[in-house]
Amino acid sequence: MDLSRRAAEIQASPIRKLMPYANAAKKQGIRVYHLNIGQPDIETPAAMMKVYHELSEKVIAYGPSQGLDVYRKSLVTYYGRHGIHVSEDDIIVTTAGSEAIVFAMLVTCNEGDEIIVPEPFYTNYNGFATMAGVALVPVTTYAETGYCLPEIAQIEKLRGPRTRAIMLCNPGNPTGTVYSHDEMQAICELALRHGLYVISDEVYREFVYDGAVHTSVMHIAGMEENGILVDSISKRYSACGARIGCIVSKNKSLMTAVLKFAQARLCPPTVDQLAANACVYLPDDYIEAIQREYKARRDLVYEELLQIPGVVCRKPQGAFYVTVKLPVPDAEDFVIWLLKEFQVDGETVMCAPANGFYATPGLGEDELRIAYILNKDDLTKAMHIFRAGFEIYRASR
Amino acid sequence: MDLSRRAAEIQASPIRKLMPYANAAKKQGIRVYHLNIGQPDIETPAAMMKVYHELSEKVIAYGPSQGLDVYRKSLVTYYGRHGIHVSEDDIIVTTAGSEAIVFAMLVTCNEGDEIIVPEPFYTNYNGFATMAGVALVPVTTYAETGYCLPEIAQIEKLRGPRTRAIMLCNPGNPTGTVYSHDEMQAICELALRHGLYVISDEVYREFVYDGAVHTSVMHIAGMEENGILVDSISKRYSACGARIGCIVSKNKSLMTAVLKFAQARLCPPTVDQLAANACVYLPDDYIEAIQREYKARRDLVYEELLQIPGVVCRKPQGAFYVTVKLPVPDAEDFVIWLLKEFQVDGETVMCAPANGFYATPGLGEDELRIAYILNKDDLTKAMHIFRAGFEIYRASR
């Protein structure tokens, strides 16, 4: 029985593909520090857990396809605090950020249309593009310049007759890069000049350090028709398993079309929406504490990486990832080696090879991504193992 | 700003499209009995609610893309009870039945490929087909014969070079029809003869009455490579808002491909899965009580419908829907009339016009779907209003 072409083409998760090596290590009794995935160890807010504990509904019923009214109203408040002025009608709640991205692709692109995206990029964009039949056209960014955006002219060169949108992740996964207001302004001007959409993935909005300021696509004047914000509560409230996101746009006909796709799948999870709603009313110091914690983790990882001779890494200002270029030809081989052949006192560490984050074949082979999602004690141990391992690995090559 | 062609083409929900009329009636203080949607009023099982109430996790984390191990193991038990013998590896948990259908379409079909589906069919199949770029080819069934399957030769005639699958909903939404073992056998033989998949939507598995026996695609011998079961807990446990479904197949390469699509969206809702897990261990009499309740409701609706002269309706044996052919040219006009111009003691009723359930233009204009999802008291009142309204409507035409 034949499967579809897209069933053959869809990318297996490069973040999860090395899991068999990790599982084999664990079977031998080795503890593996997972710096390969974006699952934070921060506790989900008590106010959110309380909603599950005190659920009083008798029937877990369908909610509206656009999301629960109460939650959409709260999101208006949430975005207002971030200088993003939208109404409920500009918001459709989705099953996590994933669905928001798929919807954004489906309403802007036909099969075979193109979206320009800076690489390295969040690898699951590939899967969503396969689902929507969209071609991702990468514009390469470099470790040497902290993965900032290239000259606009270079992005413009990639534009063709089928280009429909530019997709950004800001702050960036896997790079941790925060785009400046000027960069966002320039990208949006390019989009306006050529009638393109800007699909802006802002799930790490709050994760900015060193005084960096996050610029939303919704902050840029004139983007009412062209701007699409995709979002998720997963990282912000350490609630990855709650599967609540949203798509936001002031483009009314676009949102009407999104609603029709949303109606086909009926609704996002009802109870998780109620729980997400509570998070909008957390005290300000909740996010401040998270920021302090992640900044400390980032500093720890960055300091350790700087100790490695020949490493290329600019200090990232956002998200909870560092992508680093190592002085070895094959970072994936190093990641596998750490799992298969290395340990310190029965412990080792797992990272994500960065080649899977590039669409251009051959790029990122000497890079890997570290997610600093473990507490400082574990992270300290994990980074010591990483460094010690790297020294031995490199000397043996 | 142009949207995509599919954004223009995707069907607005025919079940929800008349909601503005219902809302207008409610604004005037009129109570509307909703028989237009498949949201049961049955309470979600206490054992399921208990899982939310006693949730002990500190972090609502990503689960595995294929679903939580504990839940997949439970599903093996659940299916075993229904004579469906599968292993955990044959099951991938999805975000409701909706996602299971989209995955099934994506892995079996390329853009432009065709799936044959008996009409009237669950209208959201249209939306999923638009998302996957698949063409649905309808084979018409008729009120006069209880919407049973037509002769196999007639289905066979619709097969073309791009046909990849046959999709069934059994028991049927919107018809309530239960396919016999012979019908399922014949469909599966057709599929095997021509190398087609059978995508079997069995979310109403337990909802069978009058001794009718449900036949799963997984019951038919030889369908290991060709059979795909899509499922959902929404109706069975009155948990529509929990968004937990699954896709089941013994075709290993197909499931490997599904897993890659599943990895792109990371995971289905974690807490809802834990809650769904509890439902597998409900006592047998839970489902028996539900069956008795729905059977009584069906009898009530059916008896009332029979009182209407000229109505065409065979007693349906499953699900919680009746599709009925009325002696009027435009059933949608009648539905709108009930909402706009009719009331009994400040109450009226809403049904779903059936034209939206047909893919063939012009069919179903004189049919509507009644979902018997209200308690017997409300349903009695609703059906009296329906009948009284119909008499006046018809006399005035």
C-alpha cells in the first residue's frame, strides 16, 4: 500500500531522532541531562493548577471555535500590557502555537507557494509546511553575527512570484536572538512593499534579558492587513502540555477564513483554556522571577561555552536556547558520542544537533542547540559534563 | 491582501451558520432548544472529573507525540473489549477525532487525490479535505432506504486513477445509520481489490440500539494494511471539550508517517489524556445506561416525526442523530422560520439543515438533522414545538 508523497517527505523530528541513543544510555543506568528539548522544569503556576483542581463544570463541553469568550477577553488585557492593542475579534484561540502556524500558512498560501524564513529556524516549521504544502525558502543567518537578520536586500533577492509571507520567530528558537525594532521595522516595510504577510512567532515574548525589548509585529505601524501574530502559553507559564495558543490579526477577512478552518476542528481544549485564563492574572513578579531565573541559566551556559577554545557564540538575549558553533566538523557525531561513549560519574548530557534547524543542506553541521531548561544545579553539572566531554572528544579526533 | 484559494473555498460550518438567527431569538428572550449540535447534555463521568480535581503534576509537560504510554496501554484494553485486537504501537493519540482524520488524509493522499465518501456525511470532512487538499467524491444514500450503503458496483463506478480511500462514519453522523457486517465486508473487499484505504470514523461505536452490532474496520479480516480507524472520546464520555481522539492502524509504515506529522505538533493535551484514561475503567453499566438513555430519546424523536404526514424517515439504529426528509422544498427556510417567526410559550427549537451534509449540489434541500442530545423533558417540549411549527409552516406555504 503506497503512502502519500508528503508522508515520505515530512521531516522526522531532529530534536527527538537521537532519543534511541538516550534511551540506550538510560537502560545502562546512566542519567541523561536533557538539554535537547524545550520542556522547562519550572513549575506550572499554582493559580493555573487551581483551575483544574476546582473545576466545577458538569459537562466538559465544546467551546466556541474561536475560543472561550472569557479567555479571549483576558487575552485582550494581556496583549494590552505588552502594547499590542487588539480586540477579541482579532483573536482566535488555537490548539497550541502549532495549530496557529498551520492556520496562518493555510489562509495565506496555496499549495506550492513560498514563505521566506531565516535559518536556523524552529524545525517543526518544516512539518507544518509539509502539511500545508508550502515551500520554506531559507535566508541564512550566522553564528558569527549572533544570527541577526541579514541585509534586507538579501531577503528581497529571495522573493519570487510565489512568495506569500515572511515567517519570523522572535525571540528566536533555536538561536535565542532578539530582533531589534529596526530589524522588525525593515522586515515589515519589505512585506508592505511587496504585499507579503509577516507571520511572527512570539511564544518567547517575555524571555528577554539584559534590557532587550521585544518588538511584536503588531507594534509596527501599517501592518494591520499584513501582520499575523502566532502565540502559545507553553513556555511563558511552563504549561507545554496544555496545548493553548492563539492567532492574532487585525486583517478581518483573514480572521474570517481562519475561523472557518477553526470551525472544522470544532474547538481548542476547554479545560486548558480555563486554566490558561488564570495565568493572565498572575502578579507581575511571576514573569520577573522567571526572567531572572532564565537569565542566570543563560549566563551559566554562556560562561561555560566561552571556556571552549574555538567556540563561536554571541551571547543570546532571549528565549531559552543557545545555538553554538563548535570547532568540530560534525556536531551530531559529538552529541551521539556523548550519549554512547561518555559519562561522568554515571551521568551524561544530550543536546540537539543544529543541522536539523537549517533548510539549506550542509549547513549547521558544526552547530548544536542547548536549551537551558534545567535548574542551575543540574545545568551546572550538565555543562561540566559537556565541556569535559568536548575536550576528550576533540582530542581523540 | 489576497488570501489563499483554500481560504476562500473552505466551507463555513452549516451547523453553526444559522447561529445568528438563534442569537437574535435569544435576545428577544426566547428559549432555543438546540437540536442542531452534537453536544450531549449527559454529565461527564465523575471518574474523569476526579482526575482534574486530583491532578498532582507540578509541571504540565509535553507528553510523547504518540500519546501518553499509560493511556495507549489502556486503549489496547478498551479496544480488546470491542474485539479490536491491537497493540500500543498501532495507536497514536490525537487532538480529538478531527486531527486523526486530517492525519489519515495527509498520509494516504497527495494534493488532488480523491476519497469516496457516502453522503450525507459529517460536514467537517469538507474542512479537513480542504486542509489536506483532498477531493471528496460523494456516493449518495437516500432517506427512503435509511441511508444504507448503495450497491458496491455504484461505489466502484466512482473510483478513478486518483482515488486513494473510502471514508465511512459508522454509526453515521448525520444519519444514525449502522452499517451491517455484510456492508462493511463488501466495502473492505472493494478496497482490497483496488488497493484503497478504508478510513473508518467510529466515534459513535457504543451508540447502537435495538440489538444492532457495530462492525469496526478492524474486525474485517485482511485489512491490516488498508484499514485506518479514527476515534474520539467526545461523545462516548460526553467530553467533547477534552479534545482526545486517536488513529489506529496495523499498517506500520503508515503509522510511522503519522508519527512524523504528530511530532510536528508535539503532543495532544496532557491533562485531558490522563482524564480520558480514567474513562477506560468505568463500570460496564456506564455505557449501558447511556445506551438506554439515548435509545429512549431516539424513540421519542422518531415517534414524533412519524406523526408528521409525508415525512420520510427510517428508524436509525445508532449515533444520536436522525436525518429526516420533510414534505417541504426548503428545510433550511423552515429552520430559519422556527427561529425568526415561531414560538410556543416563549420557546422554539433549532435543527441543522441537511443540505450542508451533502457534497452534491442541490441534494438534501428538503432534509434536516435532529440531534437528540437533550434530556427527555426538554426533548419532548422541543419536538412538540417542532411538530406544531411544522404544521403552521406548511399550511402557510
